[in-house]
Amino acid sequence: MANFVKVAETSELPPGERMIVEVDGLFIALFNVNGEIYAIEDICTHDDGPLAEGELYGYEIECPRHGARFDIRDGRVLRFPAVTPITSFEVRVEGEDILINVEDVE
Ligand code: FES
């Protein structure tokens, strides 16, 4: 069942920006790309690199540690050395509030 929780407000995350939030001990990176907001777990599946510190190319985040790339829209792997997708979260904006679906967060 969906479990949307508020993690930020839109005024905190203008287009082109990113931020990290914490939900139940899990660090989640939020990105605003051209007004659309995306949320991924901020841990690279290759070797736990801090993804939100990497460069963003369009919708591709590059891990600053060894250069793996993931699609921030769905978490899929786009470049070696990672082979496992990262977790991506469904995002909903209600008024000023940014909510993400954390149903799978343990
Ligand atoms: S930790 Fe991200 S590519 Fe190795």
C-alpha cells in the first residue's frame, strides 16, 4: 500500500537543484529537473558511493566514486561498474509539499 510522506517543500528545491532528506534513517536524494521532481536512494549499489555528490547529466546521475550511472527516473543502471538498480521513489507534489512513497522503506 502506498505510504506518501512529506519530505520537503517545493521552495527548497528549485529547478536544477538537489537536496538530501532522511526518512527513517534512509538517505534519499531529491532532484528537480526542469520542474519535475525525482527521488532515489542516495547510496550507489556498487560500493555505497554518495550518489547525490555526483554530476547529473540530464536524468543520469554519475557516482563520484567509480563512475557508474543510474537513471534518476527509475533507478536503472546505465553504466558499469554497477549492475544492480538503485531504489527510486514515486513522487507526488501537493501544493507546496513534496511527498514520496516510502512503502518499501524498512
Ligand atoms: S561506489 Fe558507485 S560506482 Fe562504485
